[in-house]
Amino acid sequence: MASRRQLPATGRLRRQTRTAELVEGRADSRPGRDPTRPVYVISVAAELVRVHPRTLRIYEVEGLVCPARTRTNIRLYSEQDIRRVLWIRHLTQNLGVNLAGVRVLFELEERLGMRILETLYRDRNRGTESEADSVAEAGEDQAATR
């Protein structure tokens, strides 16, 4: 049985940072870079978002992602497709939303013409930071009264 290679913490941190940048839409702001241009084959796309290629095929069948196809029918994923898959993973794994719920959220976002998921993500992170600050302040107040 082959063992998995352990990455150093810096590699893991770099990957987490890249994932956060993709989710928040601030990945690679180089001029001339088109986020809608399909460039990643399914194996590379799967590796980028750390899922099995079969998972990407399931998302396509469910209508959550629609990769471009070459003349020879090879799937090609763009940066936007990668970002969308990362959102699907975040919603399903971290928030417990099923694929039908993800579809509804994406449809709602398209109908409203707004990026409500990114807004919710930012608001939730701000709320977590402010909760952590208030807990730390409460701990300092308790320590001062003792």
C-alpha cells in the first residue's frame, strides 16, 4: 500500500491561502488573465480543489458546474469553475448544505445578480473574529477581577 507524502506546514498553508483567495475571488489579478478561459483538464482541476475527478463529474451531472469541452470531448475547467467547486465544497463540508441546497443557492444568486455567498462568507468570518475578540475580552475581565 502506497503511503501519502506528508507536506510541510508551509505547503499546506500556501494551499489554504490559495483556496481562500479563489473563494473570495481575489486570485491572480495579473493583467490579461481571463478567469473564464477554460484551461484545466479534469485531473488538474480535481487536484487544485482536492477532490476526486469523479466528484467533478457528479457536480456536472447535477448541473452545478458546466466545464467547457474540446472537440475531442475533454472537459476543461476555468478559474471560475474552480472557484465554484470550492464554494460547493465549502457549503457541503463546512455548512452541511446538500447538493440540492447548493443548486438553490446558486440559482438565487444568479436571479438576484448579486454575490450573496461571498457576502455571507465575509460577514460570517467577521462575526467569528468579533466573537473571538469578545471572548478574549471577557476572559481578561474575569482575570482582572480575581
